[in-house]
Amino acid sequence: MDFGSVKNVGVAAVDSIVKERKENGEFKSFTDFCERMQGEAVNKKCIESLIKAGAFDEFEQTRSTLLASFETILDTINDTSRKTMQGQVTMFDLGKTEDEKIENMKYKFTTLKEFDEKELLSMEKEMLGIYISGHPLDKLRSKIEAVSTINTLQMLQISEREDLGLDGKQVKYVGIINSIKKKYTKRNTLMAFMSVEDLYGSTEIIVFDSCFSKAQHILLEENIVLIDGRLSIREDEPVKIVANNITEFNENVVNQNFKESKRATHIEKQKEKPKLLTINITNISEEQKDKLRGAIRFFSGDRNNIAVSVQDGEKILPCGAIYLTQEILNAFREIVGQENINI
């Protein structure tokens, strides 16, 4: 991790840490770090930020423990150093060498259970601007993919192609809110511009006043949301989404969208089922049968869109396929009679 990218960690602190590490070796523990950096440009705020960023995760304590304990530990080190400078003998001095004093110094750790994953990731985002040890959406990947119809990577590809034909396309996008910038419209109503991040990057979401008024209670940083909207594609600009509706992304939303998707798929499959034209030849004349055979051959071709069967008494036999339009259907009805045609 580059210390210089951590919030509240300045250049002077970075230089001091690197210099100490090069001259005296790797830091062995959190208290070893505090002891060796005592009196340098590394203050309490700097150490707190390093803890939140996960800089000390390789050592034995949890981040929650370190955050609850670091100020007391630093005060202990500073107090001991002050007494040493004043020539006072402390309980750590009796019969010990300098190395033994440091090794056996007692620190008070307030041992706590580690923060949950969401809190840890939130700290990393706050300190570094990015997630280091994971992503809040990782565990939701399969559910997101089941609901969303577009992601940031696909939007980037659309931008690169400058595919203006997709402008206005209806989409569903799932992500975590990074930032919200509110703005008053000419009608003195609130709208917002949001940066929302999915597993591939972040994109801008435009939330006009009508949508904002309905969703403002969930438009909070770090909330995971489902955005129903349309693509906004302009030349020389990243693709954006104009939100029509925003809901919190949770189990209920996933289930509801799954049901809707399943229903839509069923309807599409019903539409896709090949149709069947059944012609009853039981009571028609031989002349009509000859005309029918000729019509089936004539209207059969590369664009066939319906199968044909003939019914003769109780028997129903397949008879190829044809390209059927309303005009062609009318022609068949003239040959055999409307009562003998069934689709």
C-alpha cells in the first residue's frame, strides 16, 4: 500500500516511516511501530488513518482493537519517554537493559471483535478512495447479474463505439452510491447527480426532481440501489443513465425482479412457439385438394413462419410449412372455406 495515498498521512510522515524502515528493518508489531515512530512526524490522526486503511492488518490485533487502544498506547510511550528524559526510574527500568525495557513494556489493549465487512470496506473507501480487501457488491454478484441489464463495462464499450442508436434504451443498473450532488431546478425543486459504482467502475446517474422526490429517503452514500432508467448517450461524453425509478437493492427487490423476469421470459417463449395452420380436407372436393396442394407448394420458401397440417377425418398429418400473411390466409380460406381453416 502506498502510504501517500492515505487520507491524513502527509509527505513528512511517509518520509519518516520509510526512512525508519530502511535504516532499522521491518516493523514487527503495532507497538513496535509506535515506539520507533515516537517523536517523528507521525501523529495520532495519522496513525488512526493508517489503522482504518488496514496498514496494520498483518499484525495480531483487529482494527477495532487498535482504534480503541492506540491513543492509550501512544500516551504510555510518550509518558515513559518523558520520565526517562527527566531522569526518573520507572517500573520498567529495574534491572533491565534498554532492549529488555522495550520488549517487556506493558500496553493496555482494549480487545474487541473485528468490525463487519461492510464497516471495514467503508473505512478503506474513506481513507483511500477505493476498496482494498474486497468490494461490497462481491457477495451479491449473482443476484445483481440476475436483475441488472447493463453494467459500467458495457456502458464504456457503448461510449467507445459512440453507438447513438442506443440513446434512450431502457436499462436496469445496480450499484453502490459513492456521492450525491443535489441541485435546485428552475421550479425550485430538488434533483441530483449521483456517482454510482458497480463491480466494474462508476457511472453518473441523473435523478430529475420527480424521481428524486420519491427516492430521496434511500439516496444515501454507501446504499446499494437498483436504478430503472434510460441511457443518455452524447458525442464525446461518457454514457449516463437518467433514472426513472430508484429502489433499495434487497432480497425483496431481487425476488420481485426474478418473478417479473420469469414471467416475461414465459411470455416471450409463448410468442416464440411455432404456430400451426391446420386445414380440414375431410369434406372438400378433389379439385379443392389439388388447388390446396399447389398453394402450399407456391407459398413455401426460405421465410416460412408457420407449419401446416391437414386433417382428413380423424387423422392429422404434417404437410410442410409456408410463409403466412393475412392475404395468403385469405387465399387458403377461398380454396377450402373459412370453416376448414384453424390456426
